[in-house]
Amino acid sequence: MEEMIKVAVDAMGGDYAPSEAIKGAVAAVKEKDNVEVYLVGKQEILERELASCTYPKERIHIVGASEVIETGEPPVAAIRGKKNSSIVVGMKLVRQGEADAFVSAGSSGAILVGGTTIVGRIKGVERAPLAPLIPTKDGVSLLIDCGANVDARASHLVQFARMGSIYMEHVMGVKNPRVGIVNIGVEEEKGNALVKETYPLLKECKDINFIGSIEAREIPAGAADVIVSEAFVGNVILKLYEGLGATLISKIKGSMMSSFRSKMGALLVKPAMKKTLKSFDASQYGGAPLLGLKGLVVKCHGNSKETEFKNAIIQCISFKEQRISQRIGENLVAVQEKKEEI
């Protein structure tokens, strides 16, 4: 019998709360038989929204939380002051073992603070990075970190590389994933102080497949499976990626509708074009996991809708089944033991 994966979902977080989170939860339990969802939020509102949905009643539950952390609130104060918020209540479910994962499209700052202070980091993890999957020419790459640690140190980036490798190999099935560090050139002597310090440390790591520096223009071509950077650079890459992708899709669609001839051509290429454009739709990859925690926390975009919530919930199944948190912990223990032997 398949193990039932329990996912807590912050139903009050995001631009379209709670309707899209609820739709995503319903879609997830309909698609997967081994997932159970705990919708966390204001009970009366969630009950009213769920009343119009058809779903297996035994696999979606409501967990009451009377408060909501708004995007503009100071994260630390919000986590400390709003003990009955949907984010805090949901993360406590993970900490107490009542849920295997927590998914939210709410305040990024509160999720990062809550993940570290409530769920807690794995022993030996210095910082927990956000690691979204981004589409590339031949599949996806993991961008780590994209927003959690703006002032990272070299030792943090080395851990990011190790955690990213474990995730890509065991969740995405990429054997011996290629690890690259974002730089302004491929030469080893190039880069800022952080990159110059980190590069030789990554070269010494025998447990990862480090391929050296990669430039940002190489990322869409799939030059590396794990793209390592500190959060400032990673977030700029992610936001530019999303904005450029949306603009190109809009321009392509506009050009196809610009004349009768182009409309006729659009009909012929529509099936192939639809498949291609879908591969660059970030919503199909779920959210960004906050790696290095004792349990799984996944951050979705604030404007997430049903599809992204559904895929984020399903993403949690692979994470749990592949024991990613345990693998990261085991890897760090092994690395520490080797250091002590030297």
C-alpha cells in the first residue's frame, strides 16, 4: 500500500486566496491517490469555498487559523506576533510531524523566517536556500539560491551546490547533475570576491560534478543542471527570466494574429507551438523548495493559480518519497567525517 503524503497548504496566502489554493488542492487529490491536503486558514471562508467543489472528502481537511500575515509586514515580527496565522499554523504541522510538507504563496519573508525558526534547519546546514526549477532548451535546471540569502558566504554556496545536486538527482532523475557557478566569464580568475573564493572550494568537492563557471546567457541552453549563486544574483536571473519569457510569448502570439496570412500559418503550427510554449511555463514545475530544512517548505509565486498550487502539492510527493531531507543530512555528516579524518 502506497504511503499517504500529507501536505499543509496556506489557503490564505497569495493574490488569489483562497479560491486558487483550494482549486489546486482539489485538482491534486483528484490526480494523485497518495496525497492528503490540509487547507490552513479561516474556517468559515474555506468551508464556504469547498462547498461548491467535488472531491474525495476523506483527503482534504480544514485546519483553522484566524490570522493572515500580509506581504508588507515585517517577517520576524509577523511570525512572532501572529501565532495563529495560516503560515505559522501550517509550519507547526510540519514541525510536529502531522504534515510532511507546507505550501504557500504568501509573504516570502515570513516563509523564510518561519521555515528556519519553526520547521528548523537540518543539523549542519548553515543557510536554507530557495531553489526553483527553471525551464531550459532540453528540460529544467535548478537555480539555487534565488531569494533567501542575499549576503551568502562561500561555504553557503558549497552547501547549496551539494543540496541542489541531491535534489536534481533524486527528485528530477538527473544522473550526476552538472553544477555551475554563475559568473561574468568562464575563466577561473574572473568574478567578484565571493565567486573567486567559492570556485576553488567547489573544485575540491568530489561528491558533485562541478563544471566551472557559466554565464547567464548559457542558462536557457541548459549549460548546467544546478546553477549556483547567492540570492541577489539568483533573484535577478529568475525575474528577468520570467519577464523575458512572458514578453516573448506575448510578442509571438501578437505576430501570429497580425494578418490573415499569419493567422493561417498559426493554425498549422499551433500544436507544435503550444507544446513549445508550455515547456517554458514556470507554473507546471510547482514552487521553489526551501532546501536544508527538517521538513519540506515550498514557496509559490504570489500570483499562483490552480495549476501551480496543484503541481507544488504533487512536487511534495517526490520530495518525501525520495527522502531528500534525510539525504541532505546524511551528505553533510559524511562531508564532516571526511574533514575530521584529514
